[in-house]
Amino acid sequence: MPAIHKRTVLVIFAVLLVSFTAGAQELTTMSTSLSSARTSALGGPHAALADDLTTLFSNPAGFYEAKPQTRLSEITLHLGGPIFDIAGIITGGAGGNIAQVLSTPSVQSLLQSIYASMGLVGPISFGYVGKGIGFGIFNDSSFTMETTAPLTVATSIGEQLMLDGGYAFRIPLPAAWNSSLDAGVMLKGGLQGVSYIEKSVLEIPALFSSFGVSTLTANPFYFNTVIGVDAGLRYSYRNLISIGIVGRNLYTPVLQNLYPTLGDFLNNTATPTKSTTLLPIDVGVGALFTPRLGALERIVSNFKLMVDYGHALDFLLYPSTAKNPLLDIGIGTELTLLKILDLRAGFYQGLFSAGLGLNLKFFRLDAAMFGTELSGEPGLNPVFNMIIGLTFQL
């Protein structure tokens, strides 16, 4: 491949790659959930939904109700931000010099206020849920590009490995109640490495024209570790209405080690600056309605309607950083056509979402388009997202 084309591909990769959950200025915040096309299409996680491996990130009480499922691997790609604008700019200058492309007024204007994103979950994605047990091991790759100050762009390149495992059990209720009550708890841990680069807008062309391994090894590097616990309850009446309540990150400390450069971390030539923080507790409540469709179930089945409210106690626990309550309302609906095609729609953070899934037994393909709100108020700084995932399962 000619050198100019290699550099063009590199710029596309660098501009688009960004983590879904963490901005470069929030390196102490380590996410303990993963991007999912199904969850994104359904308006975020739902505390009462318990039917696949995403229960690991929604409510451990669902391990008891979920049908046994084993995931062997997955590749889930997430893109966020002005995807089409960036693609158009890069495509228009693909035949020219990369430094010239990045120096054009349109690109410089875009870089002055940008949040673009890409994340990749997998190929390490192995887990099991069902019969009261849930566990999994996952990897998540990410790169962030975001304007952090006037004429300043920060990028972070990260890799994360997560291990989750928990247990759920049924609490006996009188048979006359036609109800079930499940409780669950889950332990989770992870390792995360993030290289951090901050440059002025004017320095970006020179940065990418000479981008290489040394660019990463000569910049600050964060090595984070996390361990935490989730717990939840799930009540179901006649398998028609279910209510869930979950506490995510009930106690989840993060130990951050900041090294002067990635090279210092790899060669163990410097003492890191250490700090510890706790991830915010996220208390979520939700309801799930699964009506019976009678004769229609030959064509339409598994109809679900979900309503959730996340971060329910933020106004008490974190009043200074609490967001507008409207951003924490999640609504989702899903149905299956001919037992193979899933149609989904949702509403979360004041923005709509939609997606579909194709279930071919041993593997499934899921895709979604959705919005996320970067500010604390609805509609002030929305970001467009796309996500597609291929999952291999038993």
C-alpha cells in the first residue's frame, strides 16, 4: 500500500476511534459496562430484563430467570460523533497529503469542537448466564478524540479487560401469589491501560503525519485497576409484569497509576503517581411488560415493553454533578418476527434509538442507531451513534 494511502487510513482510524463511555479528561472514571447493540437500541440497560448475557450489566438478579446461554465470542463495533462529516472530509482529501488535508479550514473548524468515537468489544467475549449463575470475560478497545479546551484536542487510546461473576437465588413466596422474587449479587474486576495525548489544533497535522509507536510511548500513560460489586432484586407476576431494582457499583474503588510515559510503564523506569477514587453508585429501577399475543405469536412473539429510571439517587448522593432527571429515563420495546428477526426501538437521554437483530441460532447479528447526550441537559450537546455486533453463541 502506498505510504500516502497508509497515512490516510491512519487518520480515518485516529479521528473515528473513541471510547463510548470515557472522555480523555475523565481517565479516573473506568466503565464497568460494555457497548451492546441490543441495549443501545432498547434505550439503555433495563433492570427487569433477564433473557441474555447483557443481564451481567443490567441486574444480577436476572441470572435466575434467564434461559441458559453461552457466548463464545463477539465483535461489536461502535462509532459516535460526526461520522459522516469526518468521512466526507477524509474521502475528499484521500488522494492528497495528509498534513494538507488536516490543515484545510473545514477540518480545522471541525477539530475546534469535536467529539468523535469508536470502540471495539471482542474478540475476547466469553460468558454464561442461566440457572442462577452468570459470568464473563471481555476485552474492550477504544480511542478518544475530544476538544477539551479552546484550540486543544485530547486523544486517549485504551484497552480494557473485564471479569464478571455472580449468583442469583429465588426467595420462596406463597403459591397463591403467582409471583416470584429473585435476588442476585455480582463481583466484577478489570484492568485498563490508557495512553493520553493532548495537542493544539495547529499541531494535529504534524502529529498524524509522523504518527508511530514513539508517539504513544512518549506520552502519559494511565494504568487503572477496578474491583466492585452489584446487587439487585427482581419480582415477577405471572410472567406478565416484572419489576427490577439494582444497585450498580455499590462499592467499586478504582486505583489509578499515572506514569510519565508509556515507555516508563513498559520498562519500569519510573514510579507512578497513585490515586484512588470510587465509581458513582447507580441505583436503577425498571418495569417490564410481556403481554401474551395469542394466535399472533405464530408471526409476532416475545413482545416486550420496558420503562426504567437510572441514577435514581444521584440528587441525594451527588447533587453537584447530578444531571437533569429526564436524561435518566429509558424506554424500550422489542418484538420478534417469525422467531428470527428482532425489531427494537427506544428512548434514552432525551434521544430516540432503533435497531434490529438477526438470530441464526449459533450466531446473531445486531445493529442499532441511537443518540447520547454529552451535557447535563436534554438537547444541548447530542451525539449520533451507530453500533453493529456479531455474536457467536450456544
